Amino acid sequence: DKDKMNALIAEGHNVNERNEFGETPLHVAGIAGDASIVATLIDAGADVNARTKGGDSLKMTPTHWMVYGRHVDGLKALIVGGADVNLLNTEGKTP
């Protein structure tokens, strides 16, 4: 939830940390569709255009995840936060 995310950020956790697939917390928030956490991460400096590593992940941005999950509020937060909605994944698809 948002309070836990704020606590982790306050403790100095990196909002652009990546897992083995290159996903950042913003990608995970995109999968979950939590617009309040998306906004919190953006306010803390999350890279709104971060791409996953590729391979099966297709070099996806958080915007791709929001669109595929049909998370409109999270998508709006990404756009307001400066996300480039024209970035292509490895299949040549925009979000």
C-alpha cells in the first residue's frame, strides 16, 4: 500500500531498483494497477520510461503494462509524470 511504499522510500530504497527481468517497482505497480503507488514512485524519481531487459519481457515500459492491464488511472499518472507513450517494445508495438 501507499504508506508502506512511502516508508520504504523514506528508508532510502531505490525506486529504480531492477529485478532479474529488468522490472522496476513502477512496472510492478503497473501490473497491480495501483495509481496511488504509481504517483508516489514518480514523485520519488522513478524512471517512467524504464524498459525491461528483453527476451520474453519484450523491453516493456510501465506504460505498456498499464495499457495491457487496462489500468486507466495508473496510465494517466504515468502520462502526467512524463511517460513517452510512443516507445516501442521489441515487437515494434507502442502501448
